[in-house]
Amino acid sequence: MAEKEPRNFKVVADNRRARYEFEIGEVIEAGIALTGTEVKSLRTGKATIAESYVGVTRNRQVELINANIPEYLQANRFNHEPRRPRKLLLKSRQIDKLAHGVEREGMTIVPLKIYFNEKGRAKIEIALARGKKLHDKRETEKKRDWGREKARLMRAKG
């Protein structure tokens, strides 16, 4: 079988803290409904999703809440609100799966990163996640530190 080429996309915002705070489950790619100035502002690469989350509304729509896409400076009157809720574009089966995970299994929907795909469309990677306890976070830290130490020792030998 032929080896896949690595996907080339430009990551705009990354939520690195999410992998520390949550146990990541299923990852889903979704589109984002944006206005023109939001897209231009995203292309400058100054968006943050660290304190944002994803919610499922009563009318079965998924929204990205509290994500900060700063105003585009060149657009005077037609600018957007930086922290407005943004609709995510998903198939109904995916929305049902997310809603089920949140309601029955006590999971959260966490945004992982916003990027532009090969076609130049803004996409967001979201995941169903379960919050880690303090001892789980410590365990993750120990594993990461041991991996770094092991790599350091291997470099020193060779």
C-alpha cells in the first residue's frame, strides 16, 4: 500500500492545554461558519481557543463558545464581535454522537485546533473528552519527564 502524504495545512490556533487537562476520546473535524473579517483575522494567526468550549444547543446545533478571534484592523465599520458564538458545521449523526456523550456519559466537547485545510477552508478539530483528576495529571507529567530523560540519556551515549 502506498504511504500517505502528510497533510499540508496551516494551524491557526492550538489548544495544547486541552491534552493536559482532558483525556481525549474521539476526534472530529468540523467546519466553522465565519464572516469575511473573521477569516481574514484568522489568516493573520492571532486567534486563541485556550479558554473556549463547544456546546450543543436545544435546536441540535453545535457552537464554539468563547473563542477569541480578534477584530480585523483594516475593516472599519464591517468588523465582527471577537467572542461571539460561532456555529460549527457537522453532520446530524456526528451531532447526535456528541450530544449523547455530553448528556449520558458526562463528557465535554473540547476544541483542539483551528486550521486551514488544503482547499483553504477554516476547520476546527474538536474532541469528546473526559476531565482528568489531579493524580492522572501527575502521572502524565511523570511519563513525559521520563521520556525526555530517556531521550537525553540515549543522546549522551550515542
